[in-house]
Amino acid sequence: MVFGVLTVVMGGLCALYAPLMLLSQLAAARVNPSLANPAAMVPAIATYAALGVALIWLGIGSIQTRRWARALLLIFSWSWLLVGILSVIITAFIMPKMLSMFSGAGTAHPEPLSSAIVAGIMIMTFLILGFVFVLAPTAWVCFYGSRHVKATCEARDGVTRWTDACPLPVLALCLWLAYSVPTLLLMPLMGRGVFPCFGTFVTGAPGTMLSLAVAILWGYVAWLLYRLDLRGWWLLLATSIVFTISALVTFARHDVTEMYELMGYPQGQLDQLRQLGLLSGSRMVWLLVVGPVPFLGYLLFVRRYFPARSHVPRHA
């Protein structure tokens, strides 16, 4: 019940963060129109709004000791932790450059920040990130992953739920794929239908159709995976390899800022991306080489949950 209440509070904060992001864009447009990009914020605002509703719903389910709530909160906690660790690592790379970029920005004679100020900002940033993205999700993982919590939910909620029909590692993969579907459907709104495809950027109506096709495909794959149909696993493996090769070919020839320029990003944001240089040149290629490795490893890990002949009905 305590963790359920905390989850509801966290959902309320996420829901409040959505209009706060919109207000920040409006403020940025007044201060510096070249940095304002409301269209690019649509997925983030929608994500925080949906996350707020979902966490409030899950928190109430946790208070009521529902089996589905424990399963989904465990998946959410692991996702929160893994994304958080990745965020901390990325921040460690870009924070020094960001501080050097914004120190004295807008002044006639910009001066670098002193080492003491930089150290203070870095320490405070990583203390906050460490608590929000590492310590807090670790507590949620330990709690909802506990066999005692699992036994409590099973004892107080004896009804078989939809989350019981699929192993949790596979269910997590299904949910991530399901989350990608509305994200792909929003691409035409936020990115003018830009879609990287084997060395070029497909734009406009063709790019929109490609995003729609991938959204339909991954929605279908998520459904197959939930049913433990081995065809879904093979489809996901094949499409992941194809998309990785396509991205490698594209960003080996083009800089990522070219894609953002086609997506309509303001010139001020493009300049900042070029100055950061995190995704420019060979860095993007190496990221595309190394990045898919953990995902492919996870795919190989969940392969064990699929029967060898998945076309036979499981409940025959």
C-alpha cells in the first residue's frame, strides 16, 4: 500500500510535468524563437501525460494488491532503472560540453565557469539523477520483485489476470513494442514524416507510409509475442537487424543533424547539436554498432520462453 501511494504521487508529478513542458516551450519562444520547437515536444508531452495516468492506475492496483499491478510495476521499475542508468552515462558525456556552451552565453565577452562552480553543478546533477534514476527504481525493483510481495498478491487476488498468460520478460518486450506504435504514428506530426532508409531520408507522404507500416508490423509482432508465437520472435529479430543495417548505411553517409534539419528543428537547436557533437560523425555509427547488442542479447534470452512449434495452440 505504501509503494502504491508513492506510485500514485509519482504519477501525479508526471501528469503535472506535461503542461510544464508546454509552458517551457512557450517561454523559450518568447526569449529566443530559434530554440522553440513545439512539434518536437509533442511525443514527450504525450508520454508524460500517459505515464501519469498509467502510474496512478498502477498505484491504485498496488494498493488493492492486484496481480497485474505487481507484474506491470516490476516491468516498469526495471525499464525505469535501465533507462536511468543510460541517462546518467549520457549526461556524464554531454554535461561538461553543455556547461562550456552555456557559460557566458549571450554576453559580449563570455567567460568560462570556474572549476568550483562546474564541480558543484556536476555533483548536484548526479546526486539528483542518482536518486531519481538509480536509487528510486532500484527500491521499486527490489520491492515488486520480492517473492513475498508476489505471494501476497497471488493470495489476495486469486483471479488469473492477463499478465499471467505471458512470462514477464516477454511481456516487457510486448509492452515496449506496443509503446513504439503510437510513437511511430506521431512521427509525421513531429518530424514531417522523415524516415532514414538505407542511405537516404524518405520524407513527406512516403516517409509517413513507412512509419505507418512499421507501426502496424510492430503492433502485430507484439501480439504474436504475447501469444508466445515463435513467428513474432523471428520477425522482431529480422526487422531489428534490417533497421540497424539501414541506419548504419544512412548515418555513415549523412550527419544526424541533416535529419533534424529535414524534421524542421530550429536553427538554434541545430547549432547546439553540432556544438555538442554527441551524435555526429563516427560517434553515431559506433552507437548504432554497439547500441543494438544488449537488445539482441535480450532477444536471445527470451527465446527460451517460446515453444519449438508455436503454431500449436497452447491451451489445446
